[in-house]
Amino acid sequence: MYKIVKRSLSLFFALCLIISAVSVVSAAEADVLSVVVETVNAKAGDTVDVDINVTANPGVTVVRLYVDYDENALTLLGAEDGGILNEAMFSDEFSSPYCLAWFDALSTENVTATGAIATLRFKVNADAVEGAYNVSVYTDSDNDILNADLVPVQLEAVAGSVNVEASAEDAILGDADGNDSVTASDAVYLMYHTLYGAEQYPLNQECDFDGDGDVDSDDAVYLLYHTLFGEAYPLH
């Protein structure tokens, strides 16, 4: 009797090991849909568009995603289909979490396209403080993303954000680099702005410090003199 029980236990544990191994293989081989949410910069009161992009697509027919965002800083105004997946069905309830869905009940072929699947339009609330507000996507169940064989596809998502910058009214006069103090580094930053442009060195305020109507290298020099000699070189 002892030998029978021992053999039964051995078979049971062997079966458990086989099931575990199959589960690990299945998880490792599962198809993955990769989604990246765009990051954008804005100021309080701005309206911005945020793209949701598919960067890797193993083939899907059904996709349902939920968008999570901070309603204390962002108000969702609408969503536009990117037109690369199947028929879109977006929620008409513009609140977080917001549901995006694409499906075709009769489709027998996978959609493998990549690119922007949706564009979300947000209004940055007027009282939003400076900071980064995440916009992320997630699924609610294993069956939210399926391929043509009705096999679940996993989601790999990278969150984006709406980065709210200080407005010109909030900025400290002379603080060109936005670090809340006025030093020689602001003069250097402004000089870089004049040399390399606003894309690499954006300004948070009007920087015509010498008051001649132009923002140029003279303003950077003037700002440097201000940091050295104070009110002998007042900022305009």
C-alpha cells in the first residue's frame, strides 16, 4: 500500500512539474502588443494632443484599452481614431479611466499595422501646477486583446505624460533656465538659446532684458551683468 501511495505521489508531482513547465513556455511564447503613449509639453490652460502609438504588433483583431490620467490636472475633450486597427468604438464618457476599443466580429485575418491608433485631446486645467502628469494605458482582462484565432495577446505599455511648464506669469524675471533662481547660468542658457534655437533651449518668459525689442546675445550679456552688478543693470 505504501509503495502505491508513494508511486501515486511521484506521478502527481511529476504532472505538476510538467504543467508548470508548459505554463512557463506558454507565457514566454505569448504574443505581445507594444504600445507607447506620447509625452508632450504644455502650460496651464493649453489644449494638447497626445498620440497612442503601437510600436510592435504581432497581429490582432480585438483590442480594448483603458486610459488612465490625472483629472485634477487634465480634462479629456475627445479622442480620434488613428484608422489602422479594426472598427473603433470609443466611450462617450470622457473620464478616467477612458475606454478605447477596436474589433471586427467577422474578421479572420490579423491586423499587423503599427503607428498612431488614437489621438487624445486634453485641456490642461487652468489651475494645474507645474509638473509631469502621466497618461497610461492598460487592459482589464486577459481577453482584452485577441488575435484572429481568439488567442489572447499580452500588452506591453509605456506611459507618456503631459509636462506642465511654468507660465511666463509664474516665472521669476531673469530665470531663463527655470531653476527658480537668477544666476550666471541663466545668462549662459540664454546665450545657448540664441545660438542653438528654442527647440533645444526653450524659454519660459520674454527675455528682452535690455529692452531693445529683440531677444539676442546682447540680452545674455546684459543678464550676466545683472547677476554681477545688480540694479545697475535692471531687467526689463
